[in-house]
Amino acid sequence: MRPAATPEATVPPAQPPERVVARLRRSARGLTVPAILVIVLAGAAAYGVGIAPELWQDLAIVGGAVLVALLGSFLPFLAWLTRRTTITTRRIIVRSGIFVRVRQELLHSRGYDVTVRRTWWQSAFGSGDVRINTGHEKPFVLKNVPKPELVQGALQELMGEEHSRVAERRRAEQSMIEGDTVAWGGR
């Protein structure tokens, strides 16, 4: 007589815990113009305040300089700061937004093809766009990522591991369905 199968024997193995592989932001070269704008604006405002004869003109110059600094420098910096990408062992998470938070996720098991697209400007600064083809109309794009070839290699490796893990889990589930049928307490 064969011993009865224990419930622990039919449970598929537990998945390893999800780990963070990388945290990325867009290339910071987009902040070059806002940084130069702040420097030029500070000099121009100081010069304008120095030559303006009236107090209201000084206040108008300072108010205008603050407004231009907020719109031209602080908001682009805040937009860059609030958009980040996290790559884990199971998925890619893209978070963005200041007042309205947007979160996109892509499981590695859904990605099929990872390519890098670089313009000549991006090549000069060592960044590029990483495109992940999911089989849908629109690819999932990580824009202006520093060291895109390194990101591409890591994503291909993680996607390959996840595809093999999913296939292994399906085989285990299939074998449980086919071979572990119990009818009325017997086999």
C-alpha cells in the first residue's frame, strides 16, 4: 500500500522574494538649460535692481525673476525629480507625477524584446531610450536612460529568468493536474 500524498508535496515551490535590481532616473542633462537660466536670471535681476530708480521697479524685477525661475527652472527640476524607474527581479515600475501620481508596471514575463534606440545627441552623453516590446501596439519605453546597454542586458537576463520560472511553474501545475488526481480518497 502506498502512503497518502501529503498536501505539502503537491504545493509548488515558493517563489524567491522580489529584490530591487536598479533605481533609475532620466539623464540629468535636461536640467542644463534650467540651471543656466537660474544663473543668468540671478545676474540679470541683480543688475536690474541696481539700476532701477524706483522701489516698485525693484519689486517688479524681483517678482518677474522669481516667476521665471519657478516656471523655467524649478518645475523642470521637480518633473525630473518625481519621475523614477525601479527594476526588480519580477517587474519594472515607473512612477511619475507631482500632484497626480501615475504608476505603470510591466512584469518581466510579459516582455519579449528589449532594444536600445539612441540619437546622436544621446550617444554623445551616454544615454538612450530602452524599448520593451510587449506584443501590443505601443512598446513600453524607458526614455533617456543612462547606460542603456547595461539596462538592456540586465532586462534581457531578468526576462529570461522570469520566462523560465513561469514555464517551470506551468509544468509543475500541469503535472499536478495530470498525475495527482485523487478520486474518493484513492488513486
